[in-house]
Amino acid sequence: MNAKKRNLIAIILLVTAFVALLNQTLMITALPVMAKTLHISLNLAQWLTAGYVLTVGLITPISANLIEKFTSRQIFLSIVLVFILGTLIGPLTNNFAIILLGRLIQAAAGGVLVTFVMVSMISLYAPEQRGLVMGYVSLVISAGPAIGPTLSGLIMNFYPWQALFYLILPIMILAFIAGWLWLPNYTEKHATTIDVRSVISSILGIGLIMSSISIFAQNVLLASAMLVIGIIATLYFIRRQFNLKTPLLDLNLFKQPSFSMMIVSLMLIFAILMGTEALIPVYVENVLHHSSLIAGLVMLPGAFANAITAPIVGRFYDRYGVKWPLLIGSGLLVVSSLPFFWMTAQTSLWWLGFVYIVRMIGVSMMLSTVTTESLSDLPLKSIGYGTALNNTLRQISGSAANTILIMVSLIPAQLLSGYRLSMGIIFVGVILVTVIVAIYVMKYGKEPHGTSN
């Protein structure tokens, strides 16, 4: 395959994945407005985002098997069609359940799409370009969700919430047409059996655990029962994976310490990203009493900084290795955490925006590096499973952070106190990931990958 063809495929894949990931957080700044419009609580409304992220996490384990079972062209065109279906359903009514259904259908397609794009990008380009390639993938993974809140705020200032669906629809239709015209089959089918019991137990287990978190405040008994059943189902799923010839998720990869450390780091970083993005609009709109447009504009420079940083860090990683991106990125996370504790109802939007820029540069440096490093030592045949684990656990941690932090922010009588409490929880995550990457750098990060690993 020549370079021109390869780059065209990459553009189609990355743009489509960007739209799916942008859609993940597109509702964030709209949540306070939608809660009022639909006459529901903020805790329920946040499931439009948390449910999306969770569904991506639930569906992702199946993606590695689907990628092996079908050709690249079949996978891409099918999942884009499913995404379009969800986009059509969402704005049909003011009924919250129907809106949520549309979002979950979008998320189911998005979960397979992101894993498919990551595996495709790794297989399309040479190993020595992996840092740069994953830098662009990380740009999409982090910039899509980062830009979502800003775009949402802009749209909500001029149009009703239905426009959040109508904006995505023509882009995905164009992506389907581009895929139909120009996307070739660059993978082959393999005889793969999808274990139904693994699918059911993973969805049931993780779904019940995550759902129980959001209803603990309303019904402790029901939430506790859901949590226990969810844990049992998840443990069954984990045990079953070790006994299958073709597992849904290859958990044996966790026997490799470097992979395990980077996956845990990835989960914490994405939780920090999603938690920060969920809390800032609530703070701007409900504490500072500005519009959703202002909330989005405050987050816009951070989104751009995030997008610019990822490919630069990818090139740096290819040349110099993992050490400095991780150390500098974790340092920026720590530095950006402290000002959030001092913010009041009179805090300047300019200061908030600056702190958010620092936070997003740190997230981008670490997310790009950790994503690449987690897959760097895996054999080619395990890349699909490693990517599926990467995406599954990242999305679950993001969904958990979104749900827990919004719930915690509503506990105190004053929302500002709740905001600070939730930011404190994020700071604990920052300290944990800083400790993990420091240990990783001491053990594995003295030289660029390929010379010391």
C-alpha cells in the first residue's frame, strides 16, 4: 500500500473517531440546561454523558473479536451506520429515556470504532513511527472529548439541545460515503467465536456496578444489591477469560508489569480528564452564574492546547523515550490541581481558563505517552486485545469519575463546597498517577523504547 493511500485511510479513520469521541462530551455543558428543560435532576441528566462513556466501555471488549471476525470495510461501514441510527433517534422527543437510548446506540458504535481505529493505525504504519501515529490517535482521544464541552456551550447559546444531534448527523453521513468510496479491505477475516456468556457477564457485571453508584443516595438497599450482583458477575467474567482459548479480553496481558502500570495510569489520567471536564461547566454555570456558552469558551483554549501537545509529544517519545513526557506531564497535573481548591464565587474566568490550559497540557502529555507505552512491548497478535483492554478500562474509569464526582459535588448544601470536595478527589488521583509513573520511569524509562525495554 502506497503512502498516499495509507494517509487517506488514516484521515477517514481519525476524523470519524474524532467525531465519535467529541460526541462523548458534547452534552457536558448542556447538562444543567437540559436538566431544567426536561424537568429532571442533574444527577439523572449526567447519565447522558456517563451512560455514553460507560456503554463505550461495556461494548469495547467485544471489539477485538469483531475486528478479527469481519473485514475492515465491513466493520467501518456497519458501525458508522449504527452511529447514524442513534443520532436519528436522540432528538425525536423530549422523553429522557428516548434521548438516552439514542446516546447509548451512538456509544455502542463508538466503542467498536475507537478500538478499530487504534488497531488499524498501528497495523498501517511501521513500528518506528508508532510514537507519532499514536500521538495522532491520542490527539483524537483527548482533543475530541476536550472540544466537546466548548462546542456544546456554543450551540446551546443559539439553538435547542436537539442541535447537538443534528450537528453530528451530516458529518457521520459524509464519513459513511467516504468509507464506501475509498476505504479498502486491508484486513482479512479469521475464524473467531464470540463467547456469549462472557459478553453477558461483562455487560451485566460492569453495568450493575456503575449504575449502583449513581443511585446509592436514593436507595441504599437496591444499590447494594446491584453492587453485589455486579461484583459476582464481574468475577465470573474474569475467571472465565483465563479458561477460554479465544477470550473476550486477554487478561494474561496483565502479567506483564509494564503493561499493568501503564493501564492503571491510563485509567487515572482519563478519570482526571473526564472529572475535570464534568465539574468546570457546573462550577461556571451554577457557582459563577454564567451561561453554557461562557462555560464552553473557558474550556476552549485548554482543548486547543491539548490538541497541539499530543503530536509533538508523540514525536518526542519516538526520539527520546518515555521519561520526560511522563515526569513533566505529572508535574503539570500536580501544579494545576492546587488552584482549584482556592476558587470562589468571585474567581476570574481568565484565571480558571489558564489553570485549565495547564491541566489539559499535562493530560495530553501523559495520555499520549501512556497509551503508546502500554502497547509498546506487546507482540503484533496481542495489539488488538491490548487496545481493547486499553479502551475498556479507560472508558469505565471515565464513566465512574463522571458519575461519582457529580454525585459528590451535590452532597454539601453549598455547590462551591461540593465542587472543592470533588476536586479534592481528583487531586488524590493525580498523586496516585504521579507515584506510579515515577516508579515506572525508574524501572523502565531510562532510554527510548527499543534500547532499554
